[in-house]
Amino acid sequence: MQIVDTHCHAGLSWFEPVELLLTQMNLNGVGKAALIQHRGCYDNSYLLECAERFPGRFKVVVLVDTSKPDAPQVLEEWAGKGAVGLRLSPLERSPGPDPLAIWKKASQLGLVVSVLGNVANFASDEFSSLVAQLPDLNIVIEHLAGVKPSEEPPYTAYKKALSLANYPNTYIKVGGLGEISVRPTVLGTQWAFDDTPPLIEMATEAFTPQRMMWGSDYPPVSSREGYRNALGGVREHPAFEDQQDREWVMGKTAMKVFKFER
């Protein structure tokens, strides 16, 4: 089974160099990964250099300073250097006469947009309207739409965020169970959570496995359950007990959306 990690960070001024990510990938049988630029860093040179140094292992999702009027042109330059995606927030807009200029530029360039936000952002009518206006743009919702372990039934806002699945150009990332579960007070010899809310099951019902993808959130995941457990928790989750469903979530969806070569 091809395993693709769709949510990793690497850097020199923040987080870890890519070699440490590669160590985790190699230890755990992860063949490919999407390098997602971390917030506040608009120089994407290091990530693109990583993709060049390790051919076939990485695709790069960049950041640009969208407050500047030349952001669409800058994005085109990064795309010309090999970027396959852009990271935005749900309510991020461009200055000038067209607030959706940066989103439209990503669509024009054939890029994927990976979106970081909270449940309220994703559940907003404003974001739903944006998605409706850009049917040719693949939009990937990060971190299960930003849902937190503190979210309680009946999960009203989360359900509304999941209604974005009604747009066929949307996808959703599933991180490790540590993102949505409270750390046990007493840790046993085997990794486990005392209780995990049914958030992955709800996302699966809305999006189906063909529009879901696993992302470790390395290296922040190291302060939660760790890379190996984040991988195993999703790969072995009961929502994906069907082998074909598991293959979509663990790699096939990402191979298609991030345009990895087979």
C-alpha cells in the first residue's frame, strides 16, 4: 500500500530540517509527503530545494504574502519553480478590486489550495460561497476542519463545516487521533486513547474515503502521540476497515490531488 503523508512541515529557521522527517518516513514505510509551508514564512526556497534533493519523495505547498498586491504574480513564480499548491486561510482575501484574486490565480495555475482554519471559519457561509465560485479549484480542508477535542455533541458547527463535502472539489485531511482526543492521564504500555469522539466517522460519511487523506502534522505530532502512532491510528481506524477505503485515505487520494508520479 502506498502511504503518502499530506501534512508535514520542515525548515531551517523553524521546525526541523527535512532529514528528520525522512527518518520518520523511512522508519514507518511512508513513501511520499507533501511539505506544507508553515505560517509566517514566505520564502519557500528551502522546501523546493528539498523536493529537488529527494526526487519523487516530496511535493511543496507554498505561502505568499497575500496582503501585497503582487501576490498572484509571486505565486506564479513559485509555481514555475515546482510548487503544486498554496496554503491559505478560509477568510483570506486579496487587496484591490477582486478579493478572490489569489484564489483565482491558484485555480488558473492548476494548483491545489490547502486551507488552515477553525470550525467556525469552515462553517461560515462566506467560505461556502467562495468554494461555490471556484468549482475548478481543488480545495483541501486541513486538520478535520480544525475541530478540537473540546467539541461536544451534537457537533453543530462541525456538521456545517462537513457540508462542504457537497462541493465535489473539496477534500479533507485526517490527522492523528491525538488531534481530536484528550491525552490519557495514565499511559499504558500500549498506545491508546481512553475516548475518541466520532469525528472521523462523521467526516467519512460526508466526504467518503476517496476524498480523504492522512496527514501526520510532523513535527508538532511529536508532542502528541508521535509519528508512528499518528499513522497507525488512522490506518487501523474502524472507519476504514475496508482495504480499498484504507488505501484511498492513506495514499491514493493524495497521489491524485497533489499530482505525485506513480
